[in-house]
Amino acid sequence: MSELETFRQQTRAWLEENCPSSLRNMTTTAVEDYMCWGGKNWTFSSPDEKLWLDRMVDKGWTVPGWPTQYGGAGLSREETEILEQEMQSLNCPTPLTGFGIWMLGPALLQFGNEELKQQHLPAIARGEVRWCQGYSEPGAGSDLADVRTKAEDKGDHYLVNGQKVWTSYGDKADAIFVLVRSNPDARKHLGISFVLADMNQPGIEVRPITLISGTRDFCEVFFDDARVEKDQVVGEVNKGWDVAKYLLTHEREMQAGFGSQGDSQTLSDFALHIFGDKENLAASGMRDKIAEFEIDALAFDSTMNRFLSMAEAGESLGANSSMLKYYGTELNKRRAELMVDITGLDAANWDSTGPDGKSLPQTYLRTKGNSIEGGTTEVQLNIMSKFLLGLPSGK
């Protein structure tokens, strides 16, 4: 028996013994509602949810690929994939999620000094701190290097003044990683620093933004002499653009996951439920569209896995992350549009639901934001044309 097969059997046995049955029997909607983001203000809806998180933290499996000294389990890419597969097979929910795991953690592992790693990574792995991202500004979204939020050097600390926008879940976060202009005389990206700040201080105000979908996922964040300690700079002062680009790669990989199979596996079943039988489904003309989508989604999953293997081997994805983000976004929009087409006029009813049990109009409208957040589709296409296709830039 191979080492990986042994690991698979041991992983399955541990999950069967340690994941509470109440969590393994949840509906798709309940699983998403349950999703634990952690943080100082997080409230568990049941003792089993806390028990599951504690057990996975002890095992190092909230961030299984991270080194053990930072709260992970030091698993290889192959072992991490096996863990994910076995969790899906046994209907075990993800114990912990968040921007600390997806984005800040990888950036700290790559650029942080040992003190910053020891201070923040184990707390992220345990779900003790919830992070948000302070990148986009009203005048610096697509052109992120034009950030104007200023960090003024005050000796042992910085005072930060300015505004960020489209900050996801900023009203729920304990801390924020921020791009600030630390050298106003330098040209664009040459004077930017990447800093970490406490959200619970007098100099920070958060205002949620109501979206067309009715949700309030995004926020404006205002800095008015907010304090950032000098030892909370990730990487070198004035070289934060290097950290920002690296983190954007991980963000785009994460957002590319919008297009992975996910609940698209249920699209055919959803259509059969609406149309009643295969004959009616075929007559509607929807069967071919659904088949085309699911083939594209499977191909995209294979491409994602190939690039993730490359990243695990130490290769830089570069502009390929833009390609993944763009296509994943388009797949997610196609999925929502197909669900609306399948449902027909009933999709105009705000209470109509998709295969995930959520409001179908709300889901459809929310996907429109995917082509803006994390870098607009137009910017991603420009990056792809220049760096992947070698086309000349416009003047």
C-alpha cells in the first residue's frame, strides 16, 4: 500500500470519528450559513460547530498545507487534496474560512519576518482573528498602484489617513491588511507599503454598502489618524507592491474558484426537477446548454488543478492567475444565468430558489459583482493580452 493510500485511510477514519454527525447531515444552504469565519465576535450556533473547529485546529487541518510551527499540519499538495476529497465524501463542512487563510497567510509566509509569522499565523489558523482587505479606493480600483491613503511616519509608528472601498466584510473584521502610500514623492508603486492594522481603534470608521442583490458584503473604510506600529509592515517599507502583487495572485486564484464545479453538479437535477422529465428538458433546448456548461466547468477544474500543482512546485503563475480569475468569473455568471433560464418567469420572484436553496434573483445579481471585484474583467483581459498573448499595449 502506498503512503498516500495509507494517509487516505487514516484520514477517512479520523474524520468519521471526529466530525460530528449533526454537521455531516446539513443541507447545502445550512452548510453555507454555518461557514465559520472566526474572529473575536464570532458566535457558534451549536456546541458541535465549536467542537469541530477545535478538533481540526488541534490536527492542524484548518490550514493543512502550512508549516506546523505556524498552526498547520505540513501536508503536501497531494495529502491536502486527499483531505479535501475525504471531507467532501463524508460531507464534512470546512471548519474555518476567511481572508486570513486565503490571502494574508500566504503573503506572510512569503514576505513576513519570523516575528510577524509567529504573531499572526497561529492566530489565523485557530480562527482567533478575522481579517479584511484594504486595497481599492474611490480613485484607485483598477489602477491599484495609484493608492492615495497615506501613512505618515511618526517615529515608532505611522498615522494612516484616507479611504478604502469595496472592503469585504469590513464591518465584521478584527484587523485589516492595507496598502498605503508611505513615500508620496516616489512614482506610483515605488512608494507603497503593506501594513497591518487593528480595526478596533478610534481612527477607523466602517460603513457597509447595500448592493443591488440586497446584501451588504462590501464596506467603505475611513482612516483618520489610525495608528499602525512600525513592526506591522510586511516586507520592506516602500516595497509593498511586491507583497500586493503576490497576494493578488492568491486572491484571483480564490475568486477563480467561483467557476469550479461546486453546486453545478446539481444543475441537471435542478433542471429535471423544474421540467419534470428528460423529454421535456430535451424539448426545452436547455439540455445542450447545461451539458456544454458542465463540460466547460470540468475542463476548468482540470486547468485549476494543473496550475495549483505548478504553484506547489514553486512555479509562478504570473498572468495565468488573471486568466483563471476571468474564466472562473464568467463560468459563475453563466451558471446563474442558466438557473434563471431553467426557472423561467418564476425566476422574477425574489423568493424563488436555485439548487443551493438560496434566492435565485439574489444569486444572479450578486454574480455580476464577480467581474469587478479582485480586478475588473477589462483589466484581466488587458493583462492576458499583454503577458500571455504578447500583444502590443495601447498608447
